[in-house]
Amino acid sequence: MGGNESDGYYCTICGGVPPDKITTRRVLIDGKETGIDHLDWIFDEVKKLEVSGDSRLAEEILVRVQQFNYVPTKKKNEYAAGLLAAYKESLAKKE
């Protein structure tokens, strides 16, 4: 691995992102696996908010997801539902 914290890290063989630096996870959105960057961080941040209610949780998750990922306007509801399901699954695994 080459690079540094300020310039970013890269694989010295292929020039791509080193496997240990990949922060993208796959989530089912509208029946299709979709890569979402920074998902673990997003879920941790939403958990800190101690928000209740599915619609409010989905809204908070979606706001943060859109900071790092493109969410098509026409698929916003599908993304919200898929991300909420992934969030609940993530919480269940941690308990």
C-alpha cells in the first residue's frame, strides 16, 4: 500500500483502493444489491441520535447516505426502506 493520510492510500500494484480501506457495504435496495459507502459510520451516527420511529430513522439515515452516495430521486423511498431494514439488521447483530 502506498500513499498517506493527507493524499490518500492506493494499492502499489494496481493503483486502486487497498482492500483494508474499502468502506462500501452492500444493501438490498428494491431487490438489488447496492453499494453504500460509509454505511457503518452512518449507522453509528444515527444510533447516537437516539431517534425513534421508522420514518424518522429512515430520514436520518438517508440524509447521511446522500452525503457520500448518489440516491436517485425516483428511488428515494426504496432506498429509505432498504437502508432502514439494513440498519435494524445491523442493530440486531450487535445485541
